[in-house]
Amino acid sequence: MKKILLSAGALLMLFSCQNDTTEAAPETSALARRGCASQEVLAAQLKADPKLALRMNEIEAFTQKAMVTGRLVNGKVEIPVVVNVLYKTAAENISDAQIQSQIDVLNEDFNATNSDFSSTPALFSGVAANVGITFVLQSVVRKSTTTTSWSTNDAMKKLPKGIAPTTPTTVLNMWSCNMGGGILGYAQFPGGASATDGVVMDNNAFGRVGTVSGVYNLGRTATHEVGHWMNLRHIWGDATCGSDLVSDTPTHNTANYGVPAYPHYSTCTGTPVEMTMNYMDYTDDRGMYMFSNGQKSRMAAIFVSGGARAGFGI
């Protein structure tokens, strides 16, 4: 069983996933490599809200207790979604069909109905999870803007340039916009301010039709980011041989890119086979297709009474 280590730094994680063009990775192009600017975003969040680390430690303690005691929600959780579209060009004003395709991907991936779920290796088939969370598109809000590109400073979530979130304690807000610096998207972890809660996505990585392109054309960036929004860490724990606070995912050296050949062995203690096909790794969209049961329990814990997202629970 993986040892779970807690720290204030590990618990304050508003993740920002981006393209890193400095180095080509195996089986992927130099223009399409996932990366993360979490440390920069972390520093900004700590400066703006020194109490956030404490809130996230409290959420983590509650989560661990809920997982140990089995105090999890019964039945399925249904998540209403509002998609906020900010556009300067016609291409950035993504279609309703493109938006619905992303909702469809989330429903498939969180309910193990994605066609590639059957590709899960036998080694991990016993822990491959049907999370049992569904997503329903509630509305689409569109706004023309003069902003050419957006960063991780949450400006897209604020007036006058952006769109404020719709009832974030009971609705998952997603923003589609043109992200600068090669950024694909980022999510706010449970415990952050309601005024900035939700998931931000670049319009070129939103859904699986329309403006999507390259190796991020299957909607899996949103699956990854919504995983963060539901309290999941990166599978390598954002440290060499780090902990993602889940016991049934193998310890990873670091992030994986492209589509690694199976089996891919870790050099961490015990040299386990890495779960590179997990949505919380950094592989290409076609290379990720499963959550684990431990991740399922971790996500479920935030929806119980007293949990960080109890407003969504049933």
C-alpha cells in the first residue's frame, strides 16, 4: 500500500495544465506536451489567501476519515454544468455541439462507458473504477471580449471582462477561452474561493469536435481538470516518487507524456508498473482512459454531508 504523506504545500493545489514546448517527448510532438504551472499558481493563491492551506488540510482530514469509515454518498451524484464562453474571434465562440461533446466525454469517462476503458491492462482491471458521477449541461453563457488571450490569474471569472460563475456551490462552472502561453486549462481545488471556483479550458482542448486539434482532441483535458476539482492529485504527487493520497495507484517517478508503451516500470521503491493510462497522469488524450477505485472513493468523499462539495450530493 502506498504511504500517504500530507503537507500544506501538497494540500494547496490549484492546477494549471499547459503545453511545454521546450522539449519533445516520446510519441508526441514538441508542440503538444502536457506540463504544469502549479507552483506559480500555488504561490499566488497563498499570497492572496493565507488561510487556504488550513482549509485544505481540514478538507483532507475529512476526506481521509470518510474514506476509512465508508461514509460516502449512495447512488449517483449529478453535476449541473454551466459553460461560460469568452471569445474574440468566431473560432473561439465554440459551438453548442462542441460544448455538448465535452459533456458527453465527461459522462463517459466518469461512468466507465468510454470505448477505450476496455483497454485497461489486466494488472489494473481489479481497481479500474466506474466513478458513477454524471454531468448535465444547464446553460451556456457567451460573451464577446477584446482580450486576445487569458492567463491563470482568474480574470476570465470576473467582471467586467470575464463572466462571473453561476451559483458555484451547486453548479460546476467551466470557462472556454483562448488561453495564452500554451496553457490547456486549470481547475480550482475544493477549499478555494467560491468567486473563482470551477474549471478553465482552452477552446482548442474543449470537447472532441469543432476547434479541437492535435493530441488533446478527445476531451480528456477536462476529465483531468474536473478530477482536480473533485480533489484528485496528479498521480505522481507533484514530486519524484510522491504520493497522490490514493492507495491503489502505483508510485510514479514523475509525469508521463505521449503514450508510453506498456508496461512502463517506475524506478521508485518496489519498481511498480506505472498506471500511465490514469486520467491524472500527463499522457496524450488517447493514452488516458481510467480512474481507480481509490480515486473514486476520494471524489465521493467531497459530496457527503459536511464534505467540501456537499451542495452537489444526494
